[in-house]
Amino acid sequence: MACYQLERAAEIAGVDEGIVEYLKVPDRAVEVKVPVKMDDGSLRIFTGYRVQHCGIRGPYKGGIRYHPNVTMDEVKALAMWMTWKCALVNIPFGGGKGGVRVNAKELSRGELERLTRRFTTMLIPFIGPERDIPAPDMYTDEQTMAWMMDTYSVYKGYAVPGIVTGKPVSLGGSLGRNSATGRGVAIIARESAKAIGMDISEMTVAVQGYGNVGYWAAKTLHEMGATIVAVSDSRGGVFNPEGLDPDEVLEFKRKTGTVVGYEGEQITNEELLELDVDVLVPAAIENVINESNMRNIKARLVVEGANGPITPEAEEYLDKKCELVVPDILANSGGVIVSYFEWVQDLERYFWDLEKVNAELEKILVRAFNDLLRTKQEYGDILWRDAAMVVALDRVVEALRKRGIFP
């Protein structure tokens, strides 16, 4: 899929076939053995990966995920997508991604720490604040990043906070990083509303997936004046046409483990997707909008909070039915943007207040959305995703042409 999207954008933009072949292959793909001594004294061997896709525009940047289904091909695709995401929002990174094939839920905290430290040790020749900067991803978090930072720092002999992003604030993490992805979704939704001639404060919103991204998207949109009429989690959802208070819903979920049961009409995730709302934010899992339900989607705007929530077939259909479908490559890029801010702060050893983080995040996202809008208008009848890819690809190809191929 990643290569197919590249080929589509390259054909639209008229990119040379040789450059396309160059960009299909990562600069470096590393597979490492990760031996871990378990709590019961046994030794288990896990497999870890780190892929560095394209470093033409700067150091590689991308998350580390712990999941039993991680494969080299998956990590290659994710690294490529990170290249486009960074280029689209015009931050000076190339795409990277990594992972360990492990079920993190089955490991104790001590086992996870030993796994993380050994994996980091195996990657030391390939990562660094000027080379490749990992971040959290699926089943990793700020504690994982703290262990990675400490391991790398111990080997270097001094603290190197810029080796990872998504760290605790006490170790050089950035204020605003936790809320950045969801806040970015809200900013893009607001700009999308403007693009179709509406004010976000006049619009109704449904959010599928009330995790970190969904909550912060709902909270920020609520603060912008939008009416949040429905939210859901893996167990189901709640609908109230008069509006929901995101903080009250979150408090209810913290107490009960789910949004189901909160005041309002109880609905399924499938029903939430098909509500007659102005803005739909799928922020849960991939492929939730597909051929089986795409004709039932009534939202004017769809803003992808999750990665890949719309299948290619459904995207073709919705691109003609909805007024605007903002692809994940832009909609959920707030996290990597604030990761960039964190890296800059770590290198300078000078840290920003929350107001500056949020203001700079908004500046970059608004500029990127306008770039997307201009490209869509320039090329006409192409998918919004294709337009986003063309913007990103143009920037990567321009850098490649200027630098050249050496030797």
C-alpha cells in the first residue's frame, strides 16, 4: 500500500521513475536479536527492527512499537509514511520506524525494562540525536523512552535527552506532547470547516475512539465552540444531540472503564460512524470505514485521527460524497510536530512554555493545511490523500535533486 500510494503521487507529480524506485527502498533496515532474561530465570529471544527510510531532509524520526505481529515489511511501510508526514508539515526529518515482536501485555515491568535496554543497546550504532530519534508508538510510552534515553546516555557517559522524544518532562520532554496529536486533529478540523465556509462553532462532531487522541480532539473542539454529540470506545458509545462535556465523559470513563452508560442514547461504534453530523473523527483503529458502510456516512468532513481508518475503496467513494476528507498523514501529525519541538528544546537545553508549544503547533498545521488545499485546487480531481502525498513528495524530491546521488 505504501509503494502504491507513492506510485500514484509520483504519476500525478511527474516524478522520474528512477527516483520513485529510489524512494521505494529504505536507506537502512536493521534486524537485531534481543535476548532477555525473564523473571523466572529463563532466557527468551525476541526480534527487533529499525528501518530508516529516507534521510535526505534530516535525521530519521519515528516510533518504536512492541507488538506480536511486528514484521520488517510493516516497519518499512511505516517508516516510509513517516517520511511523507514529516515532509508534508515541513519539519526537517526523514522517516524512521522500529519495533520488537513481543506481546508487551505478557511481560512484567522488569522484563519490559530489560527488553528495552537490550534493544536500545543493539541499536546504538544506528541511532543518535543527529542520526535517528525514536519515539513512543504502540504499547510503548514515556517510561519506555526514559529507559532508552538512560541506556544510550550510560553508554555515552553523559545525559543525551535528544536521543528520543516522548520522554517525561522531568527528563527533557516537552510540555504539550501528550495532547499534541488530538489538538492537531482539532486544528485541522477547524481549518477544514473554514475551507467549506463554516465556523467550527456551528458544527456538530462525532469522535470514534475515546483514547488519548480522541479525548484531546473532542476537548479542543469543545473549547473552540463545536458541539460534541457522540463519542465511543471499544465497548460502544454515547450520543446526545444537545452536546457532551469531554472532561465529564473522561471522568466517567476513568471510574467505569468505558464511556458506555454515560448520560445519553447508547449506540454502537458502527452507529456512531453513520450519524448525521458535520465532522466525523475516526480516532480508533484502521479500516473502520469500508465498503460495507461507506454509503451510510453522512458527515460533511472526515478527519482521520487514527492511522488508516478508511479503506482505499471507501476513500474513493467519500472523496466524491464528502466535502473534505483529511488524510491521517496530516490530520494526526501533531504528535511528530511537537516531537520536533521536543528535540529542538533538548538540543538547545532551553525549554518552552505550553503557550509557545501550542502556538507553534498551530502555525505549522495551518500552513500545512493551506499547502494541501492549494495543491488539491491546482490538480483538481485527485484524492485529498494524493494531494497530501504530492506536497510531501515534491519536498523530498527537491531535496534529493539538490543534494544529488553520491558517489
